[in-house]
Amino acid sequence: MVAGEVSGDMLAARLMAGLKPQLPNVRFHGIGGARMREEGMVSDVPIETLTVRGLFEIIPRYREIKGIQNTLRDRLLKERPAAFIGADYPGFNLGLEEQLRAGGIPTVHFVSPQIWAWRGGRIKKIKRAVSHMLVIFPFEEAIYRAAGVPVTYIGHPLAEMIPLAPDVAAARAALGIAPDARVVTIMPGSRMGELKYLAEPFVAAAKLLAQRDPQLVFIAPMAGERQRAAYAQIVERAGLADVPVRLLDGQSHEAIAAADAVLVASGTATLEVALFKKPMTIAYKVMEASWQIMRHMGYQPWIGLPNILAREFVVPEYLQHAATPQALADSVWRQLDDPAGGELLARRFTDMHHSLLRNSAEASADAVLRVIGKRK
């Protein structure tokens, strides 16, 4: 199994939890994070080694990452595992899967690349590389069936992990936040590339919001010590160290549940915020050269998962140059000042939650067991 970032680690851990009761002697190895290790993964390489974001950002690290891929490929072709499971991270995993499947090893890919959003031509490579695709959004199943790729819709694991009615009071109590405080949670991302481009505008937006209401409480969950150190360095260098943002060690779900509004980097975290039924402002920034290419490659007007699932802009998105501190602060302020809009949004997100709710561990494990011939 290989996961390349925090979201893939979480998804793969759910699958592992579903497989273990069915395969008591199963052994997992490859590349994984903390949650996969909790389920018994032996990670041959730290997951952080693979975490790269953007088109041009990967260039300085290409040889290193390609070397890891080749080493793992050679080992697996020699070991002949029952299956290889790639958890998201398509740039790495699809290439590895193609080689392994050609060598006779069944391959499962967990989480479809967003071929419905951009680079739809990848379906040809997926058809060569993947024995079975596990998808987490309902509309994806028809895409793969039409292309002749075996597919199972398993629901989204986050929809099971997050309660339909989050307990705001309990989250605030756990974080030591007053029940009547107005709370803004800022989530500039778990990847170092996200922090590089979003930490400064997010904290600068917090500074502007604090000027409007000095009583606002700002919290920011950090994915790990490395991210916390990078965040602190960026904020210090930008002259924003005095902005009263309280950093949390993990606790992202408590931080979202406690919030009145969330400022969040585009990615899986946007879906987490939606499942917690919170207003959010989404931002996306990358290296300028990457942006100039990527902005012409999309098939649809949305980048945030809640908007993609809703097929409309239910929450605002600010991309690249538009993601200024002032624009972000104004957007969050409008959401803080619009309780009726927040209630309407919560109803939309509740419907979305129901549509994604399945027993994902059981469904994904069942699909893997069929791929390896342990179930008809």
C-alpha cells in the first residue's frame, strides 16, 4: 500500500481496518502515515518524503521520488504480494500500478483522480494500471463503468467518521473555548507547499478580522511538528507573529466543530468542513508557473469539493491572485455576519453528508477480497 499524504493515510487506514477481520494473517507494507501505522502498516519510507504539490514544485525532487518508486516496484515484483493498493496520490501510484499490473500483480486504486475536473485523458492510463477502482463520490461510478474499468462506490470514510450533528459545545470545551465566543478556524493545509503559499495570507486575514472584532478567537490545527515549525517561520518572516492565532497539535475535527467560520485550503479539508456543516472560505495558491498551466486545464468552474458535489458555488473560492488577505477577511466576515445563510448552508451540507454515507471499510474490503480471489 502507498499513501502520499494525510488524506490518503486516513482513507487507507479505513480500508485496512475493514480487511483485518477478513484476513487475520494479513501483512501491510509500503508507504503510509500515522493512521496506517496504527492499523499495522510497516512503512518503508516516511510519508512526508512523497508530499509534493504543484506541477513545477516536483522537478527538484523528481529523481528522489522516482528512485523510491523504482525501488518499491522492484521489491514488490520480487515479493509477489496478493495485491497492491494505491491510496490516492495518482502521480506516483498510477505509474507504479501500471508496472505492477503488467507484472501480474493485482492493483486496486483507492480514490479516483479528478478526471471529471481536469486531465480526463488519464482514464486510458487508469484502464491499463488498475484492476479495480474504489470511488468515494457517487457520480464517479458511471464514469468508470462507461470506460470499462471495474469499479465500486464505497462512500466517503469521512462521512462515517464525522457525526451528522456535530457537538459544538463538546468541541469548545475540549479546546478550552468559551461557549459564547465567535471562533474562526484557519486551515492553511497539511502539505508544506500549501503552508508556503497560504499561511501568510491566512494569518494576515486573521489580523484584519481581529481589527474588526478584537474578541474573535482564532485557532489553527497543525498536522505535525514540521508543519508547526514551517508555519511559525513563515508568520515570523511576514511580521505577523503578534496575530493571536492559537496553534493546535492535530485536533482538526475539534477545531472545525468549534468554529463559526473556517478559512481553509482547497482539498479534502473542505469536505471535512462541509460534513461539520460549517460556513467556509476556500483558497488555493501554488507556484505562479504551475498556476499559469493549471488554470487552463480545468473542465468546470469549481475547485472546492463542496461546490463540486453541489454543482454550484455554495461557498466562496479565492484562487491564486484573488486570495488576498483583504478578500479572505471580507469573505469570512460576511459569513460570520450571516447566521441565516449559515443555517441554509448547514441544511445543504446535511443532504450532502447523507449522500456520502456508506460502510466504507466493509465495502472497500469486500472489493479487495474479490480482486484477490477471497470472495466471489
